[in-house]
Amino acid sequence: MAHLEAQREIPYNLFKAKTPLWGEVLETYRLTPPERPEENDVRHVVLSSTGLSYLPGQSVGIVPDGYDPRTGKPHKLRLYSVASDSKGDYGDYKTVSVVVVRHFWNDELGGQNRVPGVCSKFLCDCEVGEKVRITGPVGKRFLLPTDYQQRDLIFVATGTGIAPFRGMLKQMFEEGYEGQVFLIFGVQHSDTVLYDDEFKTYLKYPNYHYATALSREAAKNPFPDIVPTRQNKIYVQVRVWELRDELRASLAKPDTVIFQCGLKGMETGVMNVIDKIGLDLGIDNLSKELQTDGRMILEVY
Ligand SMILES: Cc1cc2nc3c(=O)[nH]c(=O)nc-3n(C[C@H](O)[C@H](O)[C@H](O)COP(=O)(O)OP(=O)(O)OC[C@H]3O[C@@H](n4cnc5c(N)ncnc54)[C@H](O)[C@@H]3O)c2cc1C
């Protein structure tokens, strides 16, 4: 990884849980159609954050209001990847944006189903004008290399794992990026592709390649023998295989970097298919080689 890192200042932990930055909700809107169930409620939230510098790929902490009934203490912070570039959505370095999915879980012991997650509910329910405690930023790994301009980059995201790539792509194209970049994005339905319109605007750049993998639409995995998936669903690894010719050309270069962000469990399927592409390049265990070299960077949660 060291070779990816020329000298630069990485902002880190400027605000801590005991001394947070109080931000204000400036904008909040649902990114998915209202007719989709609550599990598909994903919101874009813009918070005022004067004094907080950050890089796309970092995360901020959000401290939800209230107390944890299990401990009687204030709720602990939860991390959310920054979804804006360093300038923020308004371009004035005074905001930070996050993308939040409403989380539910089943309490087997208490016998309660669909218990709302504390912080995702807090953030999704926040209205414009409400004050929110922000901490961080944190994260020093999941960052564009300082010399990214000519490198090929492969971004693989599922769900809210798209957040860091939104900021990175904005920065890259504003700065005249010259490599080949692939964005492969997995969600359930065609109408729950987060920021789809925005990602399509970059198609005017010939070095930008965008593919979505829709796991709950009618289409099935056309390569079940080579890239097996549960119930032949179309997951991101299927799209990786579909793009194998272009990706092979990028992976043959010694400085290409793959970033993966999103659901825990996505990495195995993607690594397996990268290994298959590696075999065509005469490389055994390409995914391991990329990891050892710091060129396969993961953020899963
Ligand atoms: C680096 C990083 C980046 C992230 N980025 C994003 C992002 O961009 N967008 C996003 O939406 N999320 C993101 N997350 C996930 C986020 O931090 C939260 O974990 C998520 O929103 C759920 O938090 P919650 O407070 O809503 O749920 P919680 O209330 O914390 O519940 C989470 C889980 O804790 C367990 N649990 C909770 N209460 C109990 C209890 N009483 N007894 C037993 N078990 C319990 C359950 O298993 C439940 O599923 C990120 C996480 C990490 C680590």
C-alpha cells in the first residue's frame, strides 16, 4: 500500500464523540420510490459541517439522540461513508452528505420482528433544520491513490456501498481523470439504483464504464457454471465476468486498483471471478496478489 501513498494530509478524527461537531440537516430526500417497502428506504442526507474536512472514501460518525436501554448510557456513534466529494454537495466545503438505508433486524430472544435500527431510523427520520452530532472523519485506506490520474480503477459497490464512489467520481472527472474507470453497482431493483441519473451523466466520458447488477429482477445469471450465484441471481460478480475482456486489459496493468464497498459477503464472489480473469493473464490467485500489493481495497459492513 505504501507505494500508493505519496505524501498527503489525511484529515482524521477532527471531532470525537465527546466533542462532536453539531451539524444541521440541510436537505434530506428519499432516493428510492415511495411505493417500495421500508427496507428499501434509502435517503440522501446533506448536513452542514463547517470545520470538518474529509476525503471521499472516509466515513463520519453520527451519534443518534437518546440512550441505549441496555446500558442506560447515551447511544454510541455509527459510521457512515461520506457520499460527497471533499467540497461537499454545495461546493463550498461546508457540508457533508451521507446515504443511509433504514435498517431492521429480528430480535430472536425478545421475540420481536423488524426492530428498527437506532441510528438509521434516527437519520432517516431527521427533518430539515434538526441538529445532528457528527464525528470523524475516519478511514485512511479506502482512498483514491494520490497519483490516480492515469491509473485504471475498478469500483464495485452494493447498496449504500456506492457512497464513496459518488464523491470519488465527481472529483476524478472534475480533475480531468485519464485512466479507465469501471463502476459496477449491485442493487435489488431497477428503480432502486441509487444516483443512477448522476452516474449516467458520466457516460459522456469515453473512459467511464457503468454497469448495474439487479438481483431481484426477472433476468437470470447467464453464466451459472462459470460464476455460480444463489438462485442464479444477477450479482455484481456476474457483471464483472461480463466485462471480462475490458477488465482483463486493465488488470494486465501493474497499477490498476480495485475498490469494493458494501454488503459483507460480496467480496468472495468478486475475488473468485477476478481469479478467473487472472488465469487468462497467466496469474494464479490474482485477487491475493492484488491484496498483497495493496491494489484490492475493501470496505464491507
Ligand atoms: C465503515 C462503515 C461504513 C458504513 N457506511 C454506511 C453507509 O454509507 N450507509 C449505511 O446505511 N450504513 C453504513 N454503515 C452501517 C452503519 O454504521 C450502521 O451499522 C447501520 O446504519 C445500522 O445501524 P443502526 O443503528 O440503524 O442499527 P443498530 O440498532 O445498531 O442495529 C444493528 C444490529 O445490531 C444488533 N442489535 C441492535 N440492538 C440489539 C439488541 N438490543 N440486542 C441484540 N442485538 C442488537 C442487531 O444485529 C442489528 O442488526 C457503515 C458501517 C461501517 C463500519
